[in-house]
Amino acid sequence: MFLTWVDLVLTGVGLFCVVKLVFRRSTPPPPPGPRRLPLLENLFDIPSEREWIKFSEWGETYGDISSVSVFGQQLTILNGVQAAMDILDKKSSICSDRPIVPMGGELVGWKNTLVFVPYGARFRNYRRLAHSLFGSRSTMASFEPLEELETHRFLKRLLSDPDGLQNHIRKTAGALILRISHGYEVKEGADPFVTLADVATGQFALATSPGAFLVNLIPPLQHLPSWFPGAGFKNTAKAWAETLHQMVEQPFQFVKEQMAAGTAENSLVYNLLDGKDVSSEEEFDVKWLAASLYSGGADTTVAAIYAFFKAMTLYPDVQAKAQREIDSVIGNDRLPGFSDKDKLPYTTALALEVFRWHSVTPTGVPHRVTEDHILEEGWFLPKGSLIITNIWKMAHDPRVYSNPMVFEPERFIEKDGKAAELDPRDLAFGFGRRICPGRVLADASVFISCAMSLATFNISKHPESGEIDREQGTGTISHPTAFRCLIQPRSDKALDLIQGDIAH
Ligand code: HEM
């Protein structure tokens, strides 16, 4: 007897169901987490802001490795440093991809920048080039004079307009990165490259946020034509892609012109192009890597240095102790520099405490798993699922840090046989092969900003400010919530130092 096509279809469907059932039975469970509803799964469990607080609660309930699922995508949340190291460092060959973000990555084009570039040959090339230029203290050393110079300029801006603190920090962070990436010296007042980069990175934040564009939650929408009702986001993407293009091209062309004129300064682009016969593909990599530094490094550094000023406003005793150290080691005839770092243990610890106390990237940047994997605990990480690091929790974990909510630099100084607590740089910059490539630069920027500002200014609570809020602002890059402070030169000598010549 022959089977009809109806029989064939029914048999096929039956087989599919059996296979699915068997497969489901044989798939190990995901890491524990809040109950998944049918269809909607954990849609309503995911907080829309300050996610790290809810993630920490899940950590308390379910342990350091927990998971939720939304629209079929599993999110594994790591609340402990050891869990993050065990998974992201030790299994880095399968945990180092990035999520595909339809609006920001695909349509606008940020997937060509390092933070979103897929794990593969281009990624490895970017990382190798970045590492060769500022991946270690010794390679960073050639940029230290620039750091000192730009930070001295920051002191001058602060003196003339103390209320513009946030703007001055932003200008300085941007100036430093453009100097290192392209050898470009920013202008006082509005600078065209800084303005362009700030506009582009503002658009980046929106284009990559899951909630701002529906297409980020429903990727097939990206294939709609722009005239289709509701597809206005395609026109927005086109305009933003043009901003990104300008941000990548303009500073790069600047270096090429400077090189042709023989006036180019030492910079990442110059170093990677000078005297080399580069292919168009290699040129593409250098150009996009250089642009990646601004988006990865400017806003993050701003958040950290702003947090330093907030901490000094809240903890005057810590400030006074660091100033005593600086006065006794340096005196007050010159500004502190990198060569003094080893002689300033308390100030160095204070800069470390900035990274711990305020988590600039509280939930890191998601890693994407590229192969099905079963953890030692027996839990399943499916291919395509995301891993999220709750860096805020790790930095405020009472199992690791005593009095975690308090700003206490002493914790990093070994004393009376009590070992120093975990170096927060081991967690603040992420994990595995995606660890922040700018961490040495960030560390240098925060240290020199702390040391030079403490040497010259007193930072105190503004008489008109009420209670200062200690919360962190929401967002992938979290800034301290706004506060007011007074910033005044410590003495006439300090005033002379600020107003003095800038060493070139
Ligand atoms: C306070 C300062 C900073 C903090 C807290 C910070 C933190 C981070 C974190 C947590 C990640 C994700 C790591 C992971 O996926 O596990 C990251 C990635 C990245 N950071 Fe930073 N960062 C800072 C400064 C900088 C600076 C100064 C630069 C560049 C000059 C930079 C460039 C980047 C880039 C390009 C990536 C993407 C790397 C990749 O995907 O391979 N960051 N950063």
C-alpha cells in the first residue's frame, strides 16, 4: 500500500513533534532564574532601568549564575567575579561574540567598530593593533606626557569656570582620545571633531538600546522598505549612518593630510600607516579602530572622573588624607606626574576606589555564545544566547569588599597582615577576549586627574546643594547622578601652578 501526501505530511509533523520532545528532554536545563511564563517567558521580569539592582536580587535568590529568557533568547547573568572568570576567561573561544543589534549595528553601521565587531579575523586584527599601541604600561608610556599636558589644561578650564565641571571633563577626555587616536589637538570652545563625535556617540546610545527601536527586538523589521508605514526608523538609520561616516572619515583624512605635509603627530593612525604600503582592507581596519576609541573611551572616562569629584564632595576626610600625601611627597612647587605614582600609594588606592565605588559599566557589554555549551554545573548555554556580567554587583559584593557602599581607599593597602582587597580593575573592565582594550589608558587618565586635581583644588559640598544622592544613573554607561560642588584653588601656590606654563 502506498502512502498519500496527507499521510506523509502527518507522519512528518508527528516525527517533528517526537524529535522536539526527545530533544527537549535531552537538553539540560538553563541556569536557575525567575519562572518563565508560556510564550512571554520573562518579558515582564526584565527591568527597564538600573537593571543591576534586579540582577543582584536574582543573584541572592538563585546564585552567581542565573538566567532569564525573552523572545526565545536566553540571557545568562553572572553576579560573581569567579563565575565570570570561569566562563568568560576560561571559555573565551566560545563566549566572545557580540549581540547583533539591528538598528545600531547593522543599519547605522556600528558593527564595524570594535565594540560590536563580530568575533573573527577583523576582531583579532583590531585587538592586535590596539594592544600594540596602548595595551600595556610600557606602550602607554609614550602618551604619558600628553596625558599630563591635557590634564593641566583641564585644571585651567576648571579654574576659570568651576561650574562647568562636567563639560571640562568631557572636553579633556575627548581631547586626549583624539590626540592618541589621530594626533589631533582640539580647539578651545566648540571643536568640530569633538562635536561630531559627541553627536555620533549620542546616536549610538539610542540606536543600540533595546527599547528605543522596535527593530532591535524584532530584527526582521530591518528588511522593510523605508516607505513602508512605521518604517521611519530606516530614514533615521540612514541619517545616523552618515554622521557615523563623517566621524570615521574626517579625523582620518586629517591625519592623511598631515602626513602628506610631513607634520603628523605620533598617534595610532600615524603609527599604523607611516612607511607602510597598506591595502584598502588594512586601511579600513585602522580607520574604524581609531574611531572605535572615541565611542568606547570618551563617555566612560567622563563618568569615572565625574564620580571622583562626587566622592571627594562626599568624603572630605579621604580628600584631606590624599592631599597630605601629595604635599609631603611632591611639595607644592610642581604638579604631580606619572613618575610620582609609586610614591603615592594612598592617591593610587583612591583612584582604584573610584573604579570600584562607581561602576561605569554596571552590566558590562553582553557577550554572545557561539556554540551550544553545558556548564560544569549541568546548565545549558545555547548557541546565540547572551551572557551579561553584573559588574556593579561584583564591585559591591560584601563577600569580596568590606563596607562595599563606602568610599574607602584603605581597602587596597595591605596593613597589619590584612591583605589588600581585590583590585577592581580585575572586574571593572570586563572579561575574556573582549576585556576593555583601553583599560591602561583609562587607569592613567583617572590617576592623573585625581592626583593633579587634589594637588591644586579643594572640592567641597556646595552650600546650596541639599542631600547628595548616592545612586548611579541608569544606562549602559552609568554616570553619577548630578550634584553640585565647590571647586576652589587650595592656595596661592596652587593657583600659580594651575596658571603656570604647560610643559610640552
Ligand atoms: C572608566 C573607563 C572605562 C571603563 C570602566 C571601561 C569598561 C569597559 C567594559 C566593561 C567593556 C566590555 C568588556 C567585555 O565585553 O567584557 C569595555 C569594552 C571596550 N572599551 Fe572600555 N572602559 C573604559 C575606558 C575605555 C577607554 C579609555 C577606551 C579607549 C580608548 C575604551 C575602549 C573600549 C572598546 C573599544 C571596547 C570594546 C572591546 C571589544 O568589544 O573587544 N574603554 N570597556
